[in-house]
Amino acid sequence: MLKYSKVFGLIAFVFLFAMCNQKSKNESEETILKGSLDVTVDETIKPIVDDQVAVFEGTYYDAKINVKPKSEVELINDLLNKKAKVVVTARNLTVEELKRFEKSKINPRVTPFAIDAIALISNKGNNDTLIALKSVIDFMQGKKDTGIKGLVFDNPNSSTVRYMKDLAKVKEIPANGVFSFKTNDEVIKFVSENEGMIGVVGVNWLSQPAANMTEYIEKVNILGVKGLNGNKYYYPSQNDLAEERYPLARDLFIINCQGYTGLGMGFSSFVAGEIGQRIILKSSLMPVKTPGRKLNIRTQILKDKE
């Protein structure tokens, strides 16, 4: 019996050694600019992440980023359950979530990189292109005298739903008058075909649409929104985001739980760096760091040669 115990112990040791050696080998093959990495992305902000990945891979040929879009609920669950190591999300980790990582002796690296906006859209057949945020909140609270026929979300588990529920201070969305699909494109298409509906989407899906979505976006209006304080209406433009006037703005983050110096760190640094911030600036979102500009100043004006 003792003989078999020793044999079993030896087999277990060899197996564990092989597993640890394989893990060390994989980590050694990956650097901040080389290797393959799965990045789970909040589907409401996928277009801007696709842009970043395209330029990153075009700059560093030995790097491969696999984008996996999911709802916010799925994304956070995967991160907490160690099914995802690097995620791009529209919110930071909560105190309770950080405590769970502490118990696992994991220190998440959180990198803020942009200011995004949730846009409210309506069919162009609607004459009114303005909306009060209070009306949306009242509708979320089940009040029917708001003048809103219906709200349209992308996914019951999405970050936009969570954002609006937090604003309205409700745990559940109303059973009547609220429609949900799977993607932001489906929301845009539905609103473009149905008057009276208010769509709730990430603004990046409107500013950088896929080719097959152009005809639908041309049939919707991006609404000006009046906040809970004040009487002016603002749009999800870079200017109103920069001046903190648009009431439905939110921060974007890359959360890296790799635990070692790998491709996740390289990608995060790229997005938060000069090139990544310029990509965000061109996408209609607001970068957290304004990219610098180089100006050539001449002391005299050169005359044109005759």
C-alpha cells in the first residue's frame, strides 16, 4: 500500500510540475508587445475598442488581440470568476468586487482611458428633438405621463440598462413600455422604423456605424438632453463632454488582472498613450488626456518666389 502511495505521489508531483512549467513557458513567450490575448469588451463600446486593436496590431505585428463582446453583467462575472483576465468596461470595480480580488491576492490594474456618452435617439418622424432627463427617469420609475411611448435598450444585462436604473434608483426596469434586443445596431434599426420610441445606445455606434447601418442612422435623431439641474439642452458631443455639460456621460476603463507583465499591460499603455488617445479623439469620444500638438512657428513670412 505504501508503495502505491509513493507512486501516486510521484505522478501528482510530475503533473503539477508540468503544469507550472507550461504556465511559466506561456508567460515567458508573452511580453507587453508580443503574444496573444483575449480581451472581453462591454458590447456598448465595442467600436472604439475595435479601432484601438486594429492600430495596435498594425503597429506591433507579433501581437494578437481577440475581442470578445459581452454584456456588462457577463463581463464582470467572467472577471470575478477568472474566466477573463483583461476587460474593457464602462464602470470601475465596486468596493465589494475589489474585496473579492484581495481574497484571491489579485491586484487589478485599472486604466481610465476615455469619456463616453449614452445617447438618446428618436425616429426622424418625431418633431421634437429635445428630451428632459427627468421624463426618462419618470418612465423608468413606472410613471406613464411622461410623453414617452417606449424605451428601447440593447440588452437587459447591458451597462446602459444598469446606468439608467442607477439614475432612476430602481432595481428593475418597467414591465411595460420597455423593449430590449441584443445589440445597439438592433436598437437603432428598431427606432428608425418606429415613431415615438426612444432608443438608448452608446454614442460610438452612431458616430462610427458599420456600412450596413448608415441608412438606419440617417432615419434617427440624436436628442438634446436637459439634465436634472438647469434648463439647457446638451448633446453627446466632444465639446459638451469636455465641459462636463452632457448629463449622460460615463468613464471607460481597462481592467487588467493578468498578474504579470504581459500583453494586457502593453495594450492598456497603448490605449492610454499618445496614439491611443488620438484614436479616441477622432472617434467623437473624449480622451482622458488631450494629445499634444506640435506647431512650427516662423518669425517671418516667406515671400513667394517669382
